[in-house]
Amino acid sequence: MATKQKDAEMDPGEKCIFLLKKCTKVLDTYEPRKTTVDAYIQDCECLKDKKVGEQALKFIHQVFYGCCRYQKFLKMFVTSFMYKCPATALRAEQTLYIVIAYLLFFRLEELTVPQFREFLACGYGTPPALLALMQYALNVEELEKWVKVEWCKVYDVDYIEKDVIGKL
């Protein structure tokens, strides 16, 4: 019961910042050559924080697993974004872009647009860079021009056209 209260104690903006920071920290500190995904998530020091409640832990786990599962897809997207928008994209925020892209492309229906908007507006990340990321991600012509060909080398063309680009 106490862990459920921890999740509820923060206002929505603070909670989004907390979750994004934890997700990026988990991804940044994961070393796939040294451990497995499951072993790492069990031993991850930043998840032993007493502020991490049950809901937050579940969300972080799901984002971590999803970012690992779709790593190639997300890296291709973020790399193309950083190449396309070098003036606004920051290397230091690359992991944040991966998390945001995962939420956008793979979890938006479950998360809902208003909740996703809270993540974007919470204050974590550079606003001009996040705006550029969203403009890029939601522009079908740009995706087809800059990243679709690379995605199709790894993923089925129908999947990319219908389930990824088609959903936008």
C-alpha cells in the first residue's frame, strides 16, 4: 500500500520528469555485453530508490524492455533526426529522444495523447529539440525521405507503412 502512495505523491509534471529521468538513466547505464536485460533490471541501482513506487517501476521496466526490443528501429530514427536537425538536436539528450520515440511509436494508444503530451511538456529535455523531434516524427514525408528505407532493411515494409507511418 505504501508504494502506491509514492506514485500518487507527485504532481503530473514531477512524475513525468521522474519517470523520464529514471528511464534514461536505466538505458544509459545498461551494458549488454556485461549482463542480460532481465538480470540488469533486477540489479539496477537507480531502481532501488525508495521514491520508485510499483506503478513507476512497472512503467520503467516496460520502457526499458521496449527500448531494448526496438533498439535498431529507435536508433535509426534518432540518428536520422539528429542528422536532419543538427542545430536543435542535442547529443546529451539522445537517450531521451529514444524514450520519447518509443512512447510515440509503440505505446501511444495505451498511454493516450494527453498523457504523452504531459511527458513532452513536463520540462525535462530542451523544448526546441523536443518540438523539432515531434515535427520530424509526425511528418510522413520526412520519415519516408530520411528513415523509412533504413527501417525497411530491418523490418517488413508493410509493417513500416501500415503500423508505423500509417498510424501517424
